[in-house]
Amino acid sequence: MAEKIVIVKSGYNALTESVPNNMIFSSDYNTLKYGTSGTVNLNYVTNNGIRTDTYTVTVTFSAGFSPVIFAYINDDSYFGGTGVYLPLPYHSQSIARAEDFQHFWDENVLTFQVTVSNGLAVGSPVSRTAHFKYFIFKNETGLV
Amino acid sequence: MTEILAASKSAKNVLTATDPNDFIFHSSYNTFKILATGIVSISSSAGTTVTSVIAHGLGTRNGFLLLWNPGDDTNRFHDAETATYTANAGTHHVDTTHINIVTGHMDSTNLTIEYFCQDTGDTVYVKYYIFEVII
């Protein structure tokens, strides 16, 4: 029998428990290993005439492999301030335009992108800022 | 006093730290365990949604994460790019001739991954993680 380390939740027997949800930790199950995190801003323009524009900003992390990444957006142009975060990808649609916020990455660079599709010529160009928060884990996806 | 097992970060005192962010591991806080993981490849059929079904055998509906690689068709995101990319499920690529979307859903029996593409024969690679948390 292979040895292992198991820590169970209160009320459960570490020697007999088999349900992962009843364990704090078990060496039988890998976990997401936290690596690094950060924030980055992306400035973009809406109401810029009937057109589609793409804006990007990149973060170089140089892992040498494609890691698991979680990312969120806090767009103060919609919520009037910081503190509201949404998981990416995020799509916003109105009668005048659509904004697609996405993130993608390879082994070294994380890219945040917004594609603004203006369907109507409404008002004057508006400068906006998307605030992104990201978490880069040590777990390799094996996808790249 | 209840015994605990804890490993603090460098320069943090494991005996006195109270902020969970100062620990590498702490037995008072559950860990986000990965119960299953794998990579599936899905080839598109023009204008229809193609599915890949993973029978997870857990008997519960758990949290999951899907990451996908567009394979050899780098036009998923950028024209004339040569590097391949990974992205969260739900990320989509739309231009005048293509739309590509990867999504997924889970019940107590299966994790179903769906790929929609307007071309035929484009292959995407999807990495899935099934977590311990029951939803």
C-alpha cells in the first residue's frame, strides 16, 4: 500500500475517509499551486464611429510552459469606480456597441484584449480604461 | 487547543501569523483539490456544435475549468501569428468568416465540452480540470 499524507476536516477519520470533499488535504490529489499575481490597465476608445477596433496589453511572465491563469476585469467606465470584478472572458452589449474582453497566453506572454465594435455613430469618442487582475499558477496545462 | 499543520511563507512566523495569505499551507483552510484532469481534442463540423463527453464518475456536479488551444489555426486570435495560444473557455474569435467558441457544462455524470466553428476539420485541444468543490 502506498503511503500518503491526509488531513481531514473536523469530524472525519483520516484513516478511513475516502471522499475528497471531506479532506483538507490529500497527497492523492494535486492542487493548484499559486505562483504570482498582478494588475494591468488597458486604455481603449469607444464611440469612435462605425468601426471595430482591437486594443491589447501584455504581461511577460516567462514560465517556459503554458500555466493555468485566472483573470478578472474591473471596468470603471461601467461601474463608476473600482471594486467590482468580473471573470474573463466578458462580453458587454448595448444598442450602439459591443465590447469583448478576453485574455490568452502562451509560454511567456499573457495578453489582455478588448475588441470594440461600434454599430452606430453616437456622440464623440470616449476614452475608457479596463483594469485587469490576474493570477498565474505553477500548474502546467500541457496545451502549448 | 486544536492542533494544526501549517507552513508559512518565507519571513513569516508560522507560530504567530494569522493572515491566510501568509501561509503556503494551513490545515484550517481547505485546499482546492484537482480530482481529474486531461486533454481532449475536438474537430469541428461546419456550423454545428461538436461535443466531447467525459464521464467523470463522481456522482456530483463539481466546479471545473476549461482552457483551450486553437491548434494549428492561429487565426483564432491573430492573423499571421505563428505562436499558439491558450485561453479560457468562452473566449471566442469572430471575424468576417469565422466564429469559434468553446464552452462546457457539467452534471453529476458527465462533463460536456462543446466546440462551435464554422469550418470543418479544425481541431482544438481543451484541457479540463475537475475540482473537489461541489456546486
